[in-house]
Amino acid sequence: MFSIYGIGGPIFSGTLEEMNRVRAVSRARPVRPVVPADEESDIEAVANTANRPNAEAVRAYRAMLPPEIERGPLYLADQIMQRRVFSVSAGDDVAHAWRVLRDHRIHQAPVLDDGARLVGIVSERDLLTAITIDAGRIVASLRRQVRDVMASPVIAATPMTDIRRIAAAMLDHGVDGVPVTGEGGRLMGFVSRSDILRAVVVDPPLSLWR
């Protein structure tokens, strides 16, 4: 399940297919054809059964795994998301936001309003529209707040969202990460491309099918 949050609060909640029909998503690419929403598989199913490996291939895959590292499939955002998330406030000045990203060695950060609700996301690229950097130091800064340069509305997922669908949302909408939110837009975590790739390659390995 996905949501879209903007300055005025939540503006969408629904499936990936329904979200792809929403034209308001910031920086969205052209929407690709989607299946009807009523054909959406549940969270435990593979989205496209035509791409599911046959039984022989699955058995061969499992046979290669030592028994001590075998485990069930890993599907959900809650299982791979970063729980320690560095955020900035919409009212922060751009120089402060840049220092947050620099000090924590991150490339983007969720943006929260005064009520700690998600309203956007800001990246290094966004901030560079309002500041000038030389040798890693700010040498000039326009009088801008984060809300003036951030990307909003922003896509967010729930902790129980299938990570393959999060990856699809990243590709469909050209974003590098998806905040994970609870009730009322409360920030709970963040899933980046690196988190998904790490889950695929770490030991024990991520199962991408049942």
C-alpha cells in the first residue's frame, strides 16, 4: 500500500496501480500501462506468475543453500528499511539542510512539517539550486527554506508493502528512495535503492519468489 503526501497533508492512499494514475506525483515519468486494480495480487503472491521460476528451478536454487541459512521469503519494507532516518523540517533554511546531508553522508532526506508529518523529500540536487558549494563548504546561500526547493508531493509506503512493489514505484516515478510511514504520515523508516540491492546480495540471501 502506498500514500502520497503534500504540504496540505495526505492526498492519496491506495495500490501501486492506482497511484500510477495519479498525475500529481512530483517528477513522475509517463505512466506505463497497468493492470486493473481488481487484478492486484495479495502481498504474499508474485505479481506476475508468468515470470515465476518453474518448480525444478526453485528446487535447484534451494539445493544450493546450506540448510543452516535457509529461511522464508523476505518481502516487506519493514524487514529492510532504515529505521534511523535523518530528516529536516520544511521551515529549515537550505544551508542547515545541506549540513544535515553532509554530516550524515546521505544524499536525500524526508521533510517534515511542524507536526512531524511527512510533506516532501529534499536531495542534494534540490539544495544546490539555492546554495553554492566550494570544496565541500557553503560559500553562498539564497534566503530559501527547504519547502521552497523540496520535491512535493512525495510517495511513501507502509511497513507492510512488498519491496518488489516499492522497487517498481521507484522505477515508475524516477525516485531513489521511498519513506515508510505509519498512521497520520508519521515517519517510520526509509527504503533506498541500496537497501533493496543489499537485501538481494547479503547472506542469507533474499528470496524473490515463493
